[in-house]
Amino acid sequence: MLTFLLRRLGAILLVLLVASFIVYTLTAIGSDPLRDLRASSAPNREEQIAYRIEILNLDLPPVVRYFTWLGGAAKCLILQCDLGVAYTRGNQPVTEALASAAGATIQLVTAATIIAILVGVAIGIITALRQYSGFDYSVTFLTFIVYSLPIFWVAVLLKEFGAIRFNEFLADPTVTWLAILITGLISGVVFMSLLGGSWKTRLITFGSAFVAAGGLLWFLGITGWFATPTVGIIGVIVTGIGAAVGVTAVSTGLANRRALLASLITVAIWIALYFPLQYLFFYVPEGWMLILLGIAAIGIGIVVGIVVGGDGKREAARTAAIVSFITFFVIVIDRVLLVYPDYVQRIPQSGVIATIGSRTPGLQGDMWFQILDGFSHLILPTIALAVVSIAAYTRYTRSSLLEVMNQDYVRTARAKGLTERTVVVRHAMRNALIPIATIIAFDIGALIGGAVITETIFAWKGMGSLFVDGLEKGDVNLVMGFFVVTGVLAVIFNLIADLLYSALDPRIRVN
């Protein structure tokens, strides 16, 4: 393992050195950091020029300046990074500029990546299992359209329909019968295509989905849920039980009664803790508290799974841990939604769904206000970044799973009498995810590149704006700071992908 990691790091380091040299020299040659000062009429212009030449080492050739910069960057290995100063930001150290910018972009990219992986892979698996169905054809058509859309156009459409129009609805949340009808029809068609079967089964599915979706929207409208959204203990119970059944069905199958029992027990534990947690959330609104509770949620699931799981302790523990974390997450969402009415009164008249920035300027409030505010600003750029990736993951997952499903070992597993769930989840899907791991690793860099455009449209002060400022104004140090962050992330995720290969396929060894 150590030999493999060292060999990979050595090769990656060489690539980064060559790439950084090219980026630095081209940026330095093609820019003029003194352009603004030469056009200045300030009486101390010459002193300012001399000072900038000194701090940026502009009296040295670009190649020499690169090796000077590289010496400071190498200090990052001993946690003493010196990436120079950004003259476009008042001679602020680049490390300080990166600290705030990278945090915002990593938050955005992480959310978009998680959503894209979960949704894209899930849809890809379903379309592969429902090959040549109406659902498969529809998803294939939509993915080709979405994948071809320019991200800036998607962002503009989201601003118009996902923010402006939706904020107008939230200002006067009246649910019309036309909206109920359209929602019911769309839900009916989707579930009918998804589940398939005979025409009788399809009609029953369509009717059930139509009534359920339309009835739910009608209920939310008459109860004023859109004005004062909440989950409540009833919502936690329903969501928890649904998660227990759904996760168990995928993870081990509902025939594994012990895994299902372990999952339901974890849900019952969190339901019992619901009201005590409200007091804890009120008196201790701190981020570290949520982190500890999240870890505790996973631990509770593991312990319950081990105690109840019997011979299948591993499967039960895994399933119960996932269900426990989901239930805890729903409780956190419920607590965040409690501050929604007050939040609406404090924000500008532009609306709940923000269109610019990563935070509301001057907003005062506890952690729950900050979480809700961050989400309101995060939702549109996250969707803009995730939507194209979802289409890509859907197509890749579908193709990979279809190829695996035609392999001899899959036919052998079926011939041995294994259930279709076991064949798909335990044998086919695990191997189908190997190429997806590679795509995800490379997609991280692509998402950061897309964030440059997305952050510009949504005025998100992250790595994208930092890179654009540095490139437009010839601030080489800012550009190289962007390069360092993206390069390090690329290295990390490529190593993770290599390690995932061995976890997904026992035949692969990292040595």
C-alpha cells in the first residue's frame, strides 16, 4: 500500500510541477501587473510602482520568479505556506484569500457532487433495470438534452423560474387546482413508467400516484404549510419508517427481518429523543454539537445492528447506521424550518430563494438562522452545477450496469437461484461502479471549473471569482493559488478513486 501511494504521489507531483510552470510563465508573460499604476495620476505613483515591483519580484525574469514562488509553495509541506501576496486585494496574503474563497467553493462543489452522485447513479440503475421501457426512453431523451445545455443558460433559467417566480409564489402561497392536477398527472406518469407491468397494474399505479401527489399538495395548501413549513414528529415518524423500509430493501432485502428490526429500533430511539433534542438544540446552538450528534447517530445504528443482527450483524449494522443518520438529519431539518417565519421577516424583499451572494449581508441570528440562510443561497448554484453532472452519471451508470448484467457471472448467479435484488446489488452494481469511481474523481475538477461560471452569475465569492479577478488583472499569485487548490483536490480524489477500485473489486490490489 505504502509503495503504491508513494509511486502515485511521485508521478502526480511531477505532472503538477510541469503544469504549474506552464501556467505561471504563461500568466506572467501575458499580464502587466503595473498597468493600473502607469495610468494613475497619484503624486506617489513612482513609489507605488517601485513597491509593487519589490513585493512581486517583477525585476526578475518570469522563470526565476516561478522558482521563487515554488520555494514558498513547498513550505506547505511543513504547514508554512507562502504563496505570495495578491496585489489586487490590497496586498493580502494569497493563503488568506484562499481560506475564504476555497471554503465557499468547496461547500458548493461538495453539495453538487453528493446530489449528482446519489441522484444520477440511482436513475442510471433504474433505467438499466427498466431497459427499453417508456421510462428509459424518456430519461435517455432528457439526459441528452440536459447534458448539452450550457451551464450559464441553466443558471439564468434557474434565476428566473427557480427564484423569481417561486419567490412570488411564496409571497402568496396559493395552491390552485390546476397545479394540483398537473402535479398529479406528472407523478402518475412517472411512477407508471417506473414500475411498469400490465396495463391494469399501470392504471392502478397511475391512479394511486395521482391521488397521493395531488392529495398531498392539496393538503399542504389548505394547511398553510408553504407559509410555515415544518416536518414535525409525525413527519419524522413517517420519514424514518419509510427510510427503514427503503434502505433495508436495497441493502439486504426485506426478507432480512433482523436488519429491518434494527432499522426500526433506531427510528424509535430518535423518535423518543425528538422532544429532548429540541431543548438541546435551543440551548446549545453550536456546530460541534451537530457533528457529535451525527457521529452518535451512526454509532447508535451500528450498536443496534450488532445487538439485533444475529448472524448478519455486519449487514444489519450497516443498514441501521444509514437509517439512523437519515432520521437524525430529518430532525435537524425540522429544527431549521422552525426559524423560517422569523427568517422571512429579516431578509430583503427579493425573496427566500436568494439569487446572488453566499450570505445575506448583515443578517444576525443563531446557528439555525445561518444554516437556513446558507441553504437559501446555496440551492440555485448547487442545482446549476449538479444538473449536468446528474445527466452524465445517469448515462455512465446505465451503460456500465447494462454491460455488467450481460456478463457470465451474472447469469451464473441467476442460475444458482439468487434473488434479483442480490444479483443486482451484490454482484452487478458493485462492479458497475468501478468506472463511475474514475469519472467522479475527474468530475471534481470539472465542477470547480464550472463553478467559475456559476459563481460569476450568482455573485458567489469563491474560487471562481478569485480566479477571474487574478486572470483579468494579471495577478499571477491569485491564479497560482487557484491552481494549487484545484491541483491538490485532483490529487486527493484520484487517490481515493484508486483505493475505491480495490474496495469494489477484490481482484485489484494496490501494491
